[in-house]
Amino acid sequence: MPAFRLAPAVAEAFPDTLIALVTATGLRGHEPWPHTTAALAELEQQLADGTWHPADETDPRIEAWHTAYRSFGTNPRRIRPSVDALGRRLAKKGTLPRINPAVDSYNAVSVRHGLPAGAFDLHHVTGDVDIRQADGTESFTPLGEPGTVENPKPGEIVYADTTGVLTRHWNHRDAHRTRVTEDSTHVAFLLETLDATRDGDLLKVAADELQALLAAHAGRTTVAYLGPARAEATV
């Protein structure tokens, strides 16, 4: 079983980081997920009614990620944190994309709570996963672009296993190799905040909500938390 680790340099630079790690085993991605379908429809209806809108870059949850991106040399208005990009897409189009039930579940939770989310198919992860600064030698193939190879810049925060980078710019975009599909049965989902003092309770609510969506379609689900006080968790 892989371990997820928060590197000391990242913990030092972002001391109020808290990451929820929701793991699902025995996922059944080919069956209907009515609660996820309903969650997506509810968000879209609330947006249409004007009773709710996704967090934008004026929101402190998003603003914190923009500040973090700039600190490691990424322009967050050109390369946006995942939750920022997802919220902007929803606000513009009025709908969220339908990818597959597992991805749709974390997208719904992410945009509802204004927290970045991602996921890795653990059957395609090699070794342990470190949240660390890139050294410039790593390779990354973006989701949906299997013929593309990128090299993160030194100092950029990445998720990386022993083969390569799984997510660039901390949470901008996941890798093609570990993408979650209907066939994925063992998946690690992540939800993140840089301000646990303010948003720690919100993160836990979001993690519980995601776990509930997954649990109806999995053999087993667990939740663990990573941060400077507990920098490693095994899934």
C-alpha cells in the first residue's frame, strides 16, 4: 500500500496545510450513482436560481491558492487551481462536466465547498506519493494528453511517485497515467486547504460528504488527514 507524504519543505512553507485523503476500495464505477447525479443537479439548480454561486478569486479560499501559486512561480490566472477553473466553468456554462461517477462525485464536493480536489487510480501509482518541490528533472503527462510530456519547473509543488509527477502546480491538473475511469476500483481522493485554522472544519465536512457518495458504491472507504503535524499516511 502506498504512503502519502508531505515534504518538510512544503510543510514549512505552508504551515497551515491540511489535506483530506479519502480512499475507496472495490469501487463500482459502472453502476448508477443516483446521489452523485442529484448532487450535481442541485448545484446547477441553485446556481440557476441565484441562491448559490461557486467561489471565485475574490473568495479567501481561492485567494490563498493564488498566493501559493505565485510563491512557486506559477501565474494563477493563466494556470488556475482546479477548484477555481471548475467554478469558473460552472458559472459560465451553468453545468458541470459529466466524466464518470467517481470524478463527478469529487467535482461536486470540490465546487460546493470551494476546496481543490483530485484523485489517483492507485493501481497505476508506483511506490509512495510525495507532495514536494519539483527538482526540474521530473516528467508529467497531462490528463487527456497521452502524447505530451512536460517538465515541472524547479520549486513547483507537485504530487510525485517513483515514476513521475501525478499533479502539477499542486492541484492544477492530474496525470493521464493515474486518471480515474469507470474501471478504477482502488482510488485515493484528495481535498485540500492551505488555511486549516479557518477551513479545517469545512474540509472535514467535505471529506465526509465525499466519503458518503463513495461508500454506497465501494467495498470500503477510509479518511485520513495529512498536515505538518502528521506528515504521512498509508492508504
